[in-house]
Amino acid sequence: MIGKASAIAEAFLFLGKKLGKTHYLALMVILGIETSCDETAASVLSDGKIRSNIIASQAVHETFGGVVPELASRAHHKTIWQTVSQALQEAETTLKQIDAIAVTQGPGLMGSLLVGLSFAKGLAISAGKPIIGVNHIDAHMYANFIEHDEVYPFVALIVSGGHTRLVHVEKIFSHVILGDTRDDAAGEAFDKIGKILGLPYPSGPQVDKRSQNGDALFYDFPRSMINKGLDFSFSGLKTSVLYYAKEMGESYVQENLDDICASVSAAITDVLTAKVKRAVKQTGVKHVMLAGGVSANSMLRRKMGELAKRLHLNLMIPSVQYCTDNAAMIAKTGELKAREGFFDTLQIKPFARIEAV
Ligand code: KG4
Ligand code: ZN
């Protein structure tokens, strides 16, 4: 079966070379599967368009205030077949019509990744389809090309729950890391600070919601490393909010929650925007993108919009459904990888951590 899947991949490459990239893309039907954390997701892409985008979120973690890895894998196991079937159904496609299966290979929770990858391998074997392993962080970036024209070179600010990273992409799948977080990621900072302020899990979107009615100038929280390099650090901000909340007391915090949230969001988004500006200056790019869950943040979207206008940049931000974890971004990246000839064998293994994108 491994041989059969590879033969199909080879046939695709041959077709790709013969027809040229644009026609080749228009032909492909890709099934994307994502199970790296606490969302079981499946999506179908055909003719370069997303035909379905199913996300089953795992409510089981809410009571624990964070993702419990073992419960996450069990929940993926329970819902994956139903999620994939629904994605195929909504796209009015059958497994037979799928040309390749793209699946998240990492980074993420090992147990969760294993469920998605094993399921994808099973499908690949039974239907005789090629498999494409996708890097989850790459996929957050390439999600932008679902709705925006594919352009290079660009600088991407990847801001998710586990990563905060600036990447210079000179051409497709050629990534140079410009800056990384030294401690907490931006999403992690939003979540941990939200928890300190008494907001329910997952608190990043809640802090955002509260901020929209608050005064960002209410309190001047620290903007760590804002004038220094392209690396990030958010753990100092978290400690500062912790001391502030302790000092002011619970009732004061609750009375001024909107303003405190807006001040926290301002501190985080000021740093993110300043670093993007520096990265643009350093690389001279004209195209910039936001990627990952925190790119759903309304203040960040607004500030990046203003920066792009000032510097005459082409700014790409995914619509909110493609910011947080989803399988459409896996299908899209799978499509691009297929076009570039990057297919995998059934020996493909998951990886929990990345050292480089
Ligand atoms: O990319 P993502 O969905 O998952 C990872 O790959 O980590 O990012 C999740 C992160 C969480 O920390 C969540 O709180 C944050 O993105 N997030 C937000 C917003 N929406 C999601 N943070 C701030 N404002 C939002 N609107
Ligand atoms: Zn993610």
C-alpha cells in the first residue's frame, strides 16, 4: 500500500509538471485533518477553495482550566471519524474523490497528534491516497493564502497559544526565524493573565471582549523588550499583573475589569506591533501577515492595520475562523506542499516540539 500511495503522489507530480502550477492547483481535492491540541478538525479543499471546515471543540477541559492531554486524545479518538465524515459530506465529496490527505504532524500534544496521524494513515491505506504531513505553525501562516493572493517575500508574526515568532519567508517553505519568545507566548500570556483576573478558560478571547469596552490608558503595564531586538518576553507582564491584582484587591479588579483588560491588551499588542515594524525595516519586505489564535485579537488587528497603512504595507490577516486552530489551514498547506512535490510516506512520525519552522 505504501507503494500505491507513492505511485499516486508520483502521478501527481508528473501531472503538476505537465499542466503548470495554476492548473494543477485547480485540480486538487485535499482532505485536511488537525488534532494537535484540543480541537478535532477536518476540512475539504477543492479548486483552491475551502468547501468545508468542521471543528469539534473539547468542552471537557473547561472544568480543569487548561488542556488535559490524556482527555484530549480520548476526545479526538471519539470524534475524529464523525468530524471527517461531516467534512466530506458538507463538501459533497467522497473519500474516493480526494487526491491527498494532509494531516498535522506537529508540534502539539503527542497523544493528540498520534490519533490524527494514525487515522490519516488508516484512510490513506484503505483508500490508496498519498499522505502529506503538515507543520501546524507553517499552516497558521499559509492559512492566509486561503483568502489572500500568494505573495513573497513576507514577514509573518505567528502568535498562538504555544508560539510567538517572527518569520521571514523569502519563498515558499523557506523560513528564516527573526525572533522568538524567551518565555511565555502571547496567547499563553493572554490566557494566564485572564486567569489571574478571574476570567474563565480559555481566557484570551474573554480578555479581548472585555478590552473592547475598556480604557487602554487606565494602567501602564510593562512593555518588555519593546525597544530591543526581535525576541519577545511576556512573563514579566504576567508577574506585574499578578502583583497589581494582589495589591488592588479582588473587588477593585472586578469593578475595573474592562479597563484592566484593555491596558493588558495594549501592553501585549504594543510590543507585537513594534517588533513587526522593526522586522519590516530589517528585511525591507512589502508584505506582512498575522497568523495563529492571537491574530483574532481585535486590538492587534486594528494596530496592525494602522501600521500597515502608515508604512504602505500589504497586510494579510486570516478571517477569525482561520486564525484559531482549524483544518482548513492544514488542507491549504497540504495543497501547497503537493504542488511543490512534498509528499510523505506512511512511515511519517509525529513530533511534539519544533526547533525551527
Ligand atoms: O493558534 P491557536 O488556536 O492554538 C495554538 O496553536 O496554540 O491559539 C490559541 C491561543 C490561545 O492562547 C487563545 O487564548 C488565543 O490564541 N486567542 C486569543 C484570541 N483568540 C484566541 N487571544 C487574544 N484575543 C483573542 N481574540
Ligand atoms: Zn494553533
